[in-house]
Amino acid sequence: MPTPAIAANAYAALAQLRDQSAGLGRDGGAQDGGPNFGSVLKDVMASVTAAGQKSDAQAQAVAMGKANMIDVVTAVAESETAIQALVSVRDRVIAAYEEILKMPI
């Protein structure tokens, strides 16, 4: 079960992503030092991958008897929250793309 701290961390990560992507709509965002869309996506994928790796490491540590089960549950919940946030953003991007395709030329 996700704890309030996990949810707060997920919302903080999404807020940071929003702040990083705020300049993407500007003309020439990548030329004037603003964030690059590709680098923002790369950073998000890296954080989701890191959460998954942390979860796997905790599960292996419990299997060897070197970790606490609460740490494993927390790591798995963080990983699950990160993946759900990523899927939600992906769905929004796809919906926006489909909306653009519907626009008359």
C-alpha cells in the first residue's frame, strides 16, 4: 500500500518534470538553454528504471535475509507509483497527438 511519503515523492517528481518542461512550448527552447524534450524523457525513464532497480535489489536482499520486508514493500510501492505516473503521462501525450491529428488542415 502506498504511503503518503511515496505519493508526495511522486507528486514532487511530477512537479519537477512540469517545471523542466515549462520551456518546451517556447520557440527555440533547446537553443536558448531551455530543456530539450528528449532529455526530459530520458531523465524520467532513468528515474523509473532506478526505482525498478531499487525494488529488485531490495527483493533480493530480503531473499538473502539481509533486508527488512518494510523496505521491500516501500521500494515496490515507489516503483509502482513511478510506473503509474509514467503511464499516465504517456496516455496524455497520446491523447494530445490524436487531438492534433483530428485538426483540419
